Amino acid sequence: MRANATVLERDLHGEKVLHLEDGSYLKLFRRKRLISSAAWYPYAQRFADNANTLAERGIPCPRVIDVFRIPSVARDAVHYWPLAGQTLRQLIQQGDASDDLRERLFRFVGQLHTAGIYFRSLHLGNIVLTPDGPFGLIDIADLRSQARPLFTYQRRRNLQHLQRDPFDRQWLTTKPEQDVPTTSGSLAVMSTPYEN
């Protein structure tokens, strides 16, 4: 599988994300502590389970091919087809992000809240604008879901995650020429349920 792969991410412990020759991706997870829930519920499996949950709720996401445990390198891995499109962070850096896109993002986050999706890694680098138009999510291993809409405190935490990166926060709170969507405006509205 690894033959002729391109390494997209690595850290001090080794490779993390590989782009394989056939266009699919392999994401490797290292267990960070000896005693951890990852021992019996690996992050690779969480990624796969979350992909199934998002697909069931109509939210675009990567399509999982398989999940592996690789004892030789002490890693768990998920093999998947990537979600087509560009992240919002990429679009903003290219100058392609509009005020309309920001308002659509606010509605999408409201949709996630209504769908019971709590995502600790929610940021503009993990939200993808797909070629067909809808937003989707990537890097979904630490996503959690519940059968009912998020509670108010969960919505607030999700919004805090969304604004954690200074680059993201600047774009989210920039005033357009009309109808300012600021933290006290459109972002605050996401603390209440949205209708799809």
C-alpha cells in the first residue's frame, strides 16, 4: 500500500498521513499513553464510526475503505477516499471566500448542532466546500454525536473550538459591508437550534 506514497503529514514520532498512489489516503494514529481508551477503541475505528454517523445524517465526509492495526510500527490506521473539495481555510487564503460563504458556514454549523454533532477539532481547515456545493467535514476522529440536538453549553464549546485559531477568528468576525456577522451577531445565533 505504501509504495510510491506521498507523505502529507509527519511529526517527531513518524508519518501521520500518506497520499497513496491510487488517490486514497492512509491516516496513522499513535497511542500517546499506555493506559488509554485508544487501547480498546482505537482512533482509527472512531474515525470510521464517525464517518458512518455523518453519512447517515447527510453530512459529507471521507469514505472509509478499511481500518488496520499495524503492530510493526505500533500504529492504528484508517484507509479512506478523501472528501473532494477545498477547505474554507484554503479558499480564504486564495481570496475566494465571500460574505455569503461566511453566512453559509454559520448555517452549516447550526445544522451540525441540530444534528447532535459535537466536534472538538472544528476549524476552517476541517470544513470542506465540496464541488456539489454542500459543506463537509474531515479529520473526524475526535468527533462525537448524540441522538438529540446539542445542549446550549455544547454549542458554545463548539463555537469556541471554531474560533480557537487566530486566522479563523479574524475571518469569522470580519465585518462585511452590510449585515455584520460578528461574535455577538451571527455566531451567537448558532447557540440556538437551526432548522435545516
